[in-house]
Amino acid sequence: MEIEQIPRDELRIVPLIKRHELASFNSKNDDLNEFLKNDALKDQEEMINKTYLSFWKKSFVGYFSILADTIEVHAIDENDGIQDYPYHKYPSIKIARLAVDRRFERKGIGGFLILAAIGLAMSVSEIIGCRYVTVDSKPESISFYEKVGFKIVEKYKCSEFPKMYLDLYPIVSMMQPKESLEEFEK
């Protein structure tokens, strides 16, 4: 019986550690497979990025890597920027890699991974300034990121890996409780 969508509450995310068995992972992209198997742990140990694995039951179904980044102020749409921002770049978190094992494609795992990465970026923004999430998208993945709210940077839209960004501010603003003294004024 083929499972159409894997319920998100059945997926879990864990940081990559040495004892994880990575050999069985096989996405459609050889570069993403090679990065995971040959570079992810080394880059993590050298504090270049942090890789997170996703599991469903006992199956390794996908991963993403994130790292610190910046995005040029002029690359952001005017409505997404900060008026009179005094610096040339905004702080951001980059989704450097994201892949789903080919056996589990089109089951909602990619969407889960992107939301997990955004959630981590939002956690980071509680500790240090981090307004945006960026990604250098593969052209075939642009619509995937757009569905979640990422916007393409016009300057890079014709590049091999077009840069995209997501403004976290509106998301965080919507999640904030509304402060009111109404209850105390009664």
C-alpha cells in the first residue's frame, strides 16, 4: 500500500551526528547525496553549517543544512525591507541544502523540512538578529519555495541558482500575542 502523504506529526528532526548511517540516502540529485555523505559532518565539525536529518518511523527520509548568511539591502523588495536601514546587508539564515530521499518524494517531506528550517531560523532570531531566510534555489525548485512565501531576487533570477528570500518579520508578527490592558481596566 502506497502512502500518499506522511503526517507531519510522524516525522522527526534530529541533528546530524557521527553515528548516523547515511549510505542508504538517495535523492535525485547526486550533488546533494555527495554533500551529505562526504561533506556535511566535516563542515558541521568546522562550524560552517549545521545539518538536520528527518526520520519517519525508522526510515531516513530527508535532510537540510543551514548556515549564517546575509542578503543585500537592495536585493529585498521595498515592502520587505526596513526603511532607513543603515547597513548594506541584512542578517539571514541560509538553507544551504535540502533533499528528500527518492523513495519518499511527493509525500509532504520537503514541505516539512522547509518549515523545520524556518522554525530554526525563527529560534535563532530570538537570540540574535535574523530577519530573513535565504536559499540559492535550483531552477526546478523555485515554485516549491514560492509556495511557502519565498520571493526571487530579481538581480539573480537568471543565474544558475537564483537567490530567494523569505521575510520572517510578518510571520513572527502574526505569532506575537496582542498586548492589551483591557482585562485589567475592568
